[in-house]
Amino acid sequence: MKASTIRKAMVEAAEFIELGAILLPLFVADTIMLSYFLP
């Protein structure tokens, strides 16, 4: 494997982790809100 390929994969992984770190709390908050509002 070339270094550029590894670097590109690392950047993509970092972006994916950042996206997950943003979306997961939103999803959890959404679920909690729904569980409060629904009987």
C-alpha cells in the first residue's frame, strides 16, 4: 500500500468518526424526546 492511500483512508475514517460523534447524540436525544412524548 502507498502512503497516500493510507493517509486518505485515515482522513476518511476521521471524518466518519466526527460525523458519528455529531449524529449519535442527536439520535439519542431524539429517542429520549420521543419516549417522553409518546404514552
